[in-house]
Amino acid sequence: MKFSASTLTAAAVLLASGSAADDTILGAFIFGRHGDRLTKPTSTLTTLGAHQLLSSGQFYHARYLDPESSLHIEGLNLTYHESQLSAQAPNSGVIQMSQWAFFQGLYPPLNTLKGLSAEISENEVISLSESLANGTDLDAPLEGYQYVVSQGVDEDAPANIWIKGDESCPNFDASSQRYYQSSEFKTLNESTFDFYQGLSSIVAGGIPKAKLNYANAYSVFDYINVNSIHNGTFAALVSEDDFNRVKWLQDRYTTDLNYNASDSTTVIGAKTLLTAMFTNLNDTLVARQPLLSMFTGSYDTFSQFFGLTGLIDKDPQTFGGLVNYGASIVLELFKTDNDSTPRVRFLFRNGTESTDALTPYPIFGQDVAGIKFTDFEDLVNENAIHDLQGWCTACGAWKLDLCKPVAPVYEAFEKLLTENNVGIFGTASSDDLEQTLRTILNTDSSGLTLAGAGGIGAGVTIGVFLIAGLIFLACKKLRAGGGTKAPVTSAKFEKDDLSSTQSTV
């Protein structure tokens, strides 16, 4: 397929079925997948991948920013205004670069906008040229390139849970290990073994034969898919039947790892994303900023969201499997001409081709046409993880440095120390700590020793000292940067680390 970087043609196609012309769009939250890349591990977004996300940005520009669109977001300027956009992406090469490419389409160079609409005012765009005092005339670089601000989030930052809530989550990893030990997985792993081994001549030099099995369904598909796109010689070796079977098995694998109706830990990434969606849309409704939010993430979060919201159970053919590069899900905040009540609807676009429609679907079994925002808030309260402490609890992630400050016992102990003028991150001696604890317990230090204490009072004292001592040591370790992550138990089969649930680019 030949792409043109200088036109907006693909973006104007298929704005959406199911969005009534008399609706007033108040705001939107978009969550998108990255574009085409090389095989993992990689930090390289391909030229094709950049074009895919550019096209996606153009699509949403035509829908939400163009003043002539019937679905233009009320109050959203055609040009970039920092207060109107909230954007986050992990500090990961492929994902972050994908978001940048998206913004090149969403906010194209100003020279391409000039004259596009009569509604563009002079005070809405930056100067495309200027004259200096010395007589020099300058044109804006890159045809008036718009510099969009996006928050890059580190893996160990608290904000990362809203984009990739399953990352560094011990309980999510444990649920994956339970799947690998399940009879369902073992049956599939055994029944497909000969098929995967038969691929060895095709992937020779790329994937060791020992790793050709269902346990590595994602890595096998990824390798074959990437090379089928970028290597004509390789593509000729892969039959359509083999490719389709590898794809089907990968779809099954991705869905089973990221959605189990009886295990809520499999959808942790969706539970945190749901809160981010609500928070941003609520800010849109209350403060009218941001008007548009864009988060970019990984395929597994899509599967988890589809599972959490009931879409996989309702329509497994559409939602059960790996989404395409550049896929996007949208929550639109809107009202109708007949009813000023704010409402929310969900839409899904599986790709970036001109034929990929943005289609509404019902979430949580609600009306496909949308639900009241207050009802959406109730669903969020019922199904989402609302804060870092909730995530740390759900993940059992108290060993992570980012969780220690929100641990309930940590907070209580820190408060007691603060009230008694001993800093938890200070250099208090063990004598200072003991004296503080005795003050807290209102105990006479001269009449009580740990060795000689007896009865209930001593037992309580010992318990408090043990807990306090552990916290004290943990805090000292945290101050020294000694926090560690919980280990993940390895499965009892030859599994490629690149296909683990910790690597989802």
C-alpha cells in the first residue's frame, strides 16, 4: 500500500455509524494501540507504523477538530491549545513515537490548515512568518509544525498504572502462571505441538525450535507477521493456512491470558484505564478541560477492557483476539438536542485503514446508543480500581517502591512518628525509635523490657515492636533505594521471555 504524508484524504472517511447528527459532542477519551514495528524486543517504529498513526490522527482530526464536522467537539480549537488536550504514553520507544505520529495527523502543520475553514481566526494560529528588527524574514519551520505536549510515563512511576495497569503486577503475573498450569492450556499446548514444530523450517534462525509451542503463541505470530509484512522472501514461505492458524492460536492465547471471567486479576489493566477514562471525562464535563484525551498503550489492555466490559462474552468474533496496529477505542461524552443530560457511548475502530469504521457497541450490557454519565459513574465505581493504594492491594505489590508510601500500616506508622517528632526518613537511632514507640504506647520504659515482659500487654508490645521494626527497616531500605520487585514463577515448559505478559508492546 502506498501512503501519502501530505494529504488528509483517508481521515475524512467513515466518521461513524451510530453517532446522530443532532448530537453535541462535549469531549472524548481515545485509547490507541501503537503502529507497525519490528519484532520484539525493539524500540523501532517502522515507516509503515508512523503512517498508520498519522492516518489515525487525521481520522480523528476530521471527526473532532474540523469545525465543519457534524461531530466537532464543542469548544475544541482547530489548532493545538495545551489546556484542551490531555496526552499520556509510556516512555517506550514504539508506543511513544506512535503517539507523536498520531499528533502529526491530529494537529497537522498550520500551512495545511490555512484556508481550510472560514472559521479559523487570526488569533487562533501562531504566526507562520515574522520579520526581525534587522530586516530578516523568517517562515515557521516544518510548514508551521504544531508542537504537542505529551506526558511520558516511566514504568516505575505511579501514573503508569493508568496506562499499563497489568505491568509489574505480581497478582496478574500469578494469574498468568495459573493459566499455564491449567488443563485447558496443557491440552492446547500438546495438541498444537506438532504444528508449531513444523514451522521450524520457516522461522529457522529467528526462533529456536525448542520455543516453537503454544506457550509462545504471541512471539511466534509476531515474528511471522512482522516478517510477512517486511520481507518478501519470507512471506512467500508462509502459506495462508499456516498464517491463519498461527493468528487464530495467538488470538486464543491473548484472550485467555487477559480475560478470565472467574479471575478479576486478569483485567487489572482495564480496571485502572476505566478510572483514567472517567476522571478525564469528568474533568471535561465539570471544568471543560481537557476536551480531548489521548492515551497510547498495548494490545493486552484492549483485551482486558473488552473482557471487563462484557464485549468478549457478547461478541467474541469481534473482540476475542489481538487488535490491529493503530486500533482505537473511544468514550464519547455527548448530549442530544432533545435532552441536555450528559451521556457516554463506546466506539471501537480496529485499525487505521479507510475501511475501518468507528463503530458503537454496548458496554457493561448497556444501551449501544449511550448511557447517562451518572450511570457510567456508577459502573466505574463498581468495576474500576480508583487509586494507587487500590492497585497495590489488587496486585499484591507492596514490595514495589511506588506502593510503600501508600501502604496502610506505613501511613499509620508515619503519622505516629510525625506526631512524636521522629522523622521516618530521618536518622533516628534505635533508642529514639523505641522511645517514640513507648510514648505512643504510653509505657514506662524503666519498667518494661522485651525479654521480661509477660501477659497480654507484653504480647501486644512485642507485636507492635516487630511490626514497627519491619517498617523501620523497610523505610531505611527505601531511603537507600533498595526496593525490589516480586519475582515471577517460571512456567514448566520452554517459554520465550519475549512473549511474557511483562512485554506487551
